[in-house]
Amino acid sequence: MKIKIEEKHENSLLNRQDITFLVDHSGTATPPRNDVRAKLAAMLNSKEDQLYIIKLSGLYGQSTSQGYAHLYPTKEAALTHEQAYIIKRHTIEEATPPPAVEPTPPAPEGKGEEPTEPPKEEKPPTKKEEKPKPKEEKPPTKKEAPPKEEKPETEVKKEEPKAAPPKGKPKKAPKKK
């Protein structure tokens, strides 16, 4: 892993240095922040607790990552100016090692070496398979239409005969332009 510092900018208002850098990690994955932080702090002749990596992202299709960090003159200045989630990110990485294989419990003392049974894996309780309940079929409901008023037969209108078409040539409709 090679680190190249691209830019250092003195931020006198916040009493820190803003650093932009490139990490060349040919043939491997993006390195963890702890490794980059340790090497960058060594390059800058400072302590790791004064350096906070803000951003570290891999460049697409390359074995290079670009990073951005803040370097403070003291740890107290870093804790007052740096954002809480950045501080938490660096303390979690320092305090917690990556998960490893669980250690085996020590053998009971006083007794000879007896073969111990490996712990049984607890299976989550399985739910009884429930059969789907048949849907209750309701008879289709008909909307009742209002009763029709019946008219007496005497008032039934007789249809008038249709008018006969006029004799002669039919008129043409005017053409639309």
C-alpha cells in the first residue's frame, strides 16, 4: 500500500490541516481505515489520535482509493472540532477487532480428558402449518331496484309514423376545406 499526499491546506480558523491523498493498493481490496490512518500519521510525523479520516472511497475500475483527512495539533482540539460520528467511527475501529472464531470453552478440571459434545444448535420453533380456512361464501346480493310505476293501458302512446324521405335527388353535404 502506497500513500501519496496530493494537497495539504492549512485551515487556521478550525486549527487543523485538511489533507487530500491517494492510496495505491494494487492487487488488493480497499485497505481498512485503521491501516491507512496509521501509515498516513507516520508520514505526517503525528499521532494517530490527532488524525481523522473523513472519506476513503475506491475509484471505479482502479486499484486506487481517494481520501480526505483532518490533522489536528492535539487530541483535545480534535475532540472539540470533529463531528461525533467521525470520532465514533474511529474509536469503534480501534476498540473492536474484526470478529474471529469463537474460542472453545476450557476443559473441566480434575477429570480426565473426556470427549465433550459440541453444543447443539438451537432451531427456532417452527409454526404448525395451518390449513387455509375456506372462505365463507355469501350469496350474491342483488340491489333492489325501485318498483316501476305501471301506467294504465289507456294512456299508452301510439307511435307516430315516420316521415317519408323527400322525393328527388338527395342534397350533398358541403365539402370541408
